[in-house]
Amino acid sequence: MRTISEMERAVLFRVSAVTCAFAILLLPVAAQSSSPVAAIDPARARAIAIPTVAPRVPRRNDVGPVRDPFVALVDDEAIKAAAPVLMAFASGARPVALVQVDGRTVALTPGAPAFGATVTYVDGHTVRLSDGRTLALREGP
């Protein structure tokens, strides 16, 4: 970008000063209302109706009872007694989790039926079932 000379700077200052003065002089013209002012006849004046706002209607709470995540949802007493434990995980194109229940090992994949529900999610640390239960990877021996 080239530098401007003192003469060019003075010309630019004059042009901007004239533009600002012109805008200030036209401000009263621009601020005037474009609609003509009509006199209100007091004999024909009526009371102004003020709209009211309807009272707020309380909403129904459609949310069902909140489930305690620490209470088992399983009705089968055998499964309640022997809680399933995630033992191992194998990743790949189709992840597989090995879950041990009551001494036997079951391989679970997403979409497979398990423990009265369907497996919805499998990763390296958890297996989630469609009924909200989560099986966590066993830590240590």
C-alpha cells in the first residue's frame, strides 16, 4: 500500500468533513414522519381496549417414575443371584465381549439377545443392554 502525501490527506479530510456536515444538515429532514398528523376529535375518541394475556396453563409431567440405577431390573432370581461380569473384550470389524454368568462364559455382540434384553453397545470397557443395565470390565484378578 502506498503512502499518501500531505495534499492528498488534506483533500480526504475536507471531503469527509463535508460529507459529515451534509449528513448532519439532512438529519432533521430524514427524522420527520412521512404520515400526516391528524387531529383527534375528542367527541369521537373511544376508550382503548388493552389486550390481556391468558393465564399460564401448567403442563403435565409426562415423565414416568425415575428408575434407581442401583436397583436390578431383572425378575429372574437366578440371574439376580449371579450377576454377569464382563471378563474380556475383542475389537475388530465386529466387537465381541466375553461375559461370565454363573460359571459359564457367553460371547456378546451388538444386537444379540442377553439376560432378557438386547445388547445395544459394546466397547473395551462396557456392555450396555436395552433395558438400561451396564456391565463393566472387571478390574484386577
